[in-house]
Amino acid sequence: MAIADWPVAERPREKLLQKGANALSDAELLAIFLRTGCAGKSAVDLARELMQEFGSLRGLLCASQADFCQAQGLGPAKYAQLQAVMEMAKRNLAEVLERGDALTDPNQVRNYLKAQLRHQPSEVFCVLYLDSQHQLIRFEPLFYGTIDAAAVYCREVVRKCLEHNAAAVIFAHNHPSGVAEPSLSDRQLTDRLIQALGLVDIRVLDHMVVGDKRVVSFAERGWL
């Protein structure tokens, strides 16, 4: 049955307009992006099959261009549209942080970091440089690693902080496995960075670990 024949309350687009995007499942959101299905399949049916093929919505969003374009119902045009949508989301969240207001809402930072790091296929260690009023100076990825580790050098972190004249920092890195729980080495690294930056009077406000569905804050765990 075509989506147009469904009850109005069950159609993804109408449901979104009535209840908001949060009310939709991953498959329904993807169906709106796809707009149409293919022979014998509605857009929702196709979306469900694609999510099963790629393992999850995250798997689809992280897929290479070659893998994405080979899937049924997709192609270069859809790939370009998806990349544009994801980039617009990142820039919108970046503007929220760059308006000059102090970073006092951890959820703002979480949303921004999820957009930047959640879909990275390898581990990336990043720094948000802040001034004395905790306003964002710059967000910068510093170190790139493998699927389960990134080598971080304290000396380079200190140099970069001084270069940007930062008074405080927030560290962040992702776990490509999707599990946000910090490791013992994450905690040990953070302790070393706190000690190194303390010598030049730069405060470490937080270290956030980005997983698939969660972002774990060291500050909220009482680890700083």
C-alpha cells in the first residue's frame, strides 16, 4: 500500500508536522528524506530495508559514497543531499556555540559534539578553546587515530592552547564502537592534560566522550 493511502496520522510527513520530528522512528525520518519508494515498496518499507542492510541509521549515515550509491533506491544525488543535510546541521550547531554567549549549557556542547564526532569512522581527539568568560574561541580536531585509539601529545595540546590564548578548554573524543563509557586510559590521559595545562594556568572544564547514543561528561561524573 502506498503511503498516500495510509491514515493521515500514520504518514511520516504529516506525523512530523503534527507531533514534531522527535515522534518519528528512524525509518520514518529516513522515508521523508527518500521521498519515494521503489517498485512494490513504500518509502518506509525501503527505509526499513536500508537500515537493515547498513545495520542502523548510523551505519547508513557513515557509509562510504560507493557503498551508499550501490544500495537500492539511492545514488549520487541522494548521497549529495544527505551530505548537505548533515553539514547544515553541523553549521547550525556551530553557530549556536559561536554567538559569543558563555558555554553554560552542557546540552548545547553535547549536541554540537555529537554532530561533529558521532559518525567519524576513527577516533578523533578535539579541543574547544575558551576565553576567560568561557566563550568559544575555536573548535579544533587535534589528533586522528584508529578505530579504537588516538595518540594524544600533551606538549602539542599545551602549545595549541597558548597559540589560541585560551583560558580554559573542553576536551572531546569519540568512540567509533558507539560505546561512550570512558576507558581507564581516557581518565589517565585527562589527568596528565590537567597537570600539564595547570602549569600555564589553563583550566580543563570537561572531557566529553561521544558514543552512538550517549555523551559522557567527566565533569558530571566528578572526575575533574
